[in-house]
Amino acid sequence: MAMPKYVCPACALTGNAIVIQKGSRKVEILLWCCLIVPGLIYTLWRQGTTKHYCRTCEVEMISVKGPHGQRLTGA
């Protein structure tokens, strides 16, 4: 079984998270259809704004690989 990647600092839930990106998928597709450079820039910006949120309490989750995440998981 694979180790979870994220842990919630509020409820200590480990496992699946809700992934949310800023921006719009429709705008991204439109920019790619019109021009390559703006589409690429917009796609890179959207990838940089990806956040993972807890399914139960909707708090931003943290990585289990970091020191705070390891303390929460007991690893």
C-alpha cells in the first residue's frame, strides 16, 4: 500500500485531497487554440497555483515529506 502524500494539519487526516487550481480550463484551451506562447504561460501559471485541500474540513493539506508533516503522521 502506498504512503499518503498529504496530511491535514487540522484533523490529521491522511490520504486523498481535493485538488484546486486557479484560473479556468476554458480560457486555457482557448489560449492554446489561438496562440502557443500565451497558452503555455497560462498553463504554467495554473500549474503553479495548485493547492490540495482536506476532504473533511477543507483546510489546505501539507506534504508528509516535510518536517511538520512527519510530526503529524508520527513518521
